[in-house]
Amino acid sequence: MKHIKYSAQPKNKAKGSYHVSCPLDLYKALLCCTMFLQPFLAPMALYGQPDPSLKLYFDFDENFSNGRVLDVSSNGNNGLQFNPTNWITVTNGVFGTSGAKFTRVGVMTNDPPQVYPLSQYIAVTNLNGIAFLTNATISMWARFDAITNGHNAVFMMDCGYTVTYAWSPSLASNSWTWGKDTYENYLSFWVYPATGGNDKILTWPDDTVGGNNESTTNYNLYTVTIDCPDNQAIAYYNGQPYLTNMINLPWIRIYGTASIHWLCIGAMSHDGTPQWGDDNYPNSGFFIGRLDEVRIYSRKLSATEVQALYVGSTFARNLAIQPIGSQSVQVDWASLSNVRYQVETESVLDLNAWTPLGAMISGTGRTNSITDSILGQPVKFYRVRVLAR
């Protein structure tokens, strides 16, 4: 989570005027805050240094209308568009920044008599650092928008297939799938062992509206950690452990299909290629809803680090502070329309002692601002919390 510390220092003691601390002083102040809050920091970067275990990271904040979702982990595992006439669009994300929207655009009928809802999918064909993993963390914020989806299967991430029917049984072994099975309103994580079949090793709670309404009311954070040497997998829901189980595999791998290994995000790969039209797939399991903050790490995050992915993602980005005269400051942050924010303050950094500064503020789609008095307060911390996502 991001806090800005205002440090008032007399420029001229006789006159008692104030100024915001210089960049070096601000750096030291933020470093002090970072050291205090280290157990609660999202593990993207500490002190500005990227986490080398973060191998894929889609924040969807960059322009992806050109058919490419940038992997901001710098590993080159970009998400690509292969259906030339059907692609994800921009929507509100979890920070008050951007996310990806998967929209129903029709149905697939190339597997008669089956008819499947059709939306979009993202293909990851470069697998730098994620093709084989003995330890892993896979995490995403997701909101399900399909009110009526016919209780069809929904695949959030898929690269697996049972070895019994795969084009290449040896390459398909230890592959995996993360999604919802037919007539199940909860997420599951499956693996495909070399012995055949599939093992459902983890599940998450049913957080849908209920009945035939398969939507959720907001974004939720779904995370799985995997430790093959210790034979453990853990499902986290909104930053909290939900279920622990054995994984019973020496490693997990991304399969896709025999001719090209790839990860499908938003549909079932179905042992097909990512190309659109060269075979029948993807043709099912399409996700209808919104995604943000998709991450794959090459290590198992601790419970505290997973909690930080949730807690740290509930605060606005691009927070800045500047003096207004000698007794006030202006707090600025990047906002989106249809998102509400609450500015909070405290004079002593305590995670449980934040005080609201005024009423909640609706985002404008531009930079939002609020002014606050710092009269008689030598140190003050600010944060901007996202209230509606």
C-alpha cells in the first residue's frame, strides 16, 4: 500500500513558514515507512527493486487495444490476441486504474449439438520462467459478470489436458487448469498427473449471487501457492488461506498442445493451438467478466505476502502531495469515473489508526485532489482507499 508522509520543516524559524521535505528527505521518510510496513507490502518491489521471482504480471494499465497485453514483469511473457475480430476491452480495475473486460459476443457452435458462450481469450506463448515450476504462486483479481451463463464451465487459466487423450501424453503430464467446472459456481484448481485423469486439488468459496445468477458483486482476489518439494498447495481467498491440500506432483508445467506450449487466459485451451481458425479450439470455457493484476511467481509467497496482494491493492496509485501556502497541503491521485475514494490521514503510522479526511470522493476519470491543513502537525501520513471497485 502506498502512503505519503508530509514532513513540515521550518524554512525560517523566526517566521515559522513550512515546506514539503526535499526529495532526499522524502525518500528517507518513505524508506522508514517501508521498513515499518515491510510485512504488509505487496511483493512486486521493495525499495523500488523488482521481485525477480515475478515472472508474469498483467496490470492492464498500458494500452492493449493493439492486441498485446504487456507483461510488466519485464520477462516478455506478453498476452496476445489471435482472434483478429474479437478482443478484450478496458474497464475499471481494482486500484481505480484499468482492468480487462471479457464480454459475451455470441456463441460457439462448432461442436454440435453443444452451444457455448463466446467471449475473448488471451494467449501467452512466450513462457520465460513459467514453463516448469516446482514452486509457484498464481494470483488474479476477477469479477464474474455473467448473470446467466447456462452453468457452462469457465476457464480462467488453462494449459492442461488429461494424458489419456492428449496429443502428446508425456508433454501433457503435470499440466494444470484453473476454472469452474460445469454446474459449479466455485473455482477449482486441477492438475493432470502422468497416471491419467485429473485431480482437483483446491477449491474456493462460492461467491456468486446464487442460483442461476453466476455473477459476483465485485472483484475478489484468488491466489494459489504451490510447493512441490513440500507437497503442498494452498488456496487463498481475498488474501486469507481457504484450503490446503497435497499436490502430489514433482513440478507443474504449461502444456497447451503438442505443437506449441501456451497458456490460455479466459477460455479452455482444449489441447488446441492459440491460433484462431486452424482447429476448433478454443471453443468453450469462455470467461465473461473482468480481470486485473494477473501474476505468476516462480516461488511460493508467504501468507503475509499473499495478504499484501489483497491489502495493497485496495489503495489508489500515483499518490502525490504538494504544499499549498504555509499551512496546507494538496493530495492528488489518479482516479477513474464510477469509483469512490476515501482519503485517510494519521500523524503516527499505525495500520489500525487511520482517520477519514472528509467524505468519500467520486472519481472523475482524471486527477482528483483534496486540501488539508497541517497547522501544528510536524508529521502527517496520507493514503487514498478505494471504496468501490
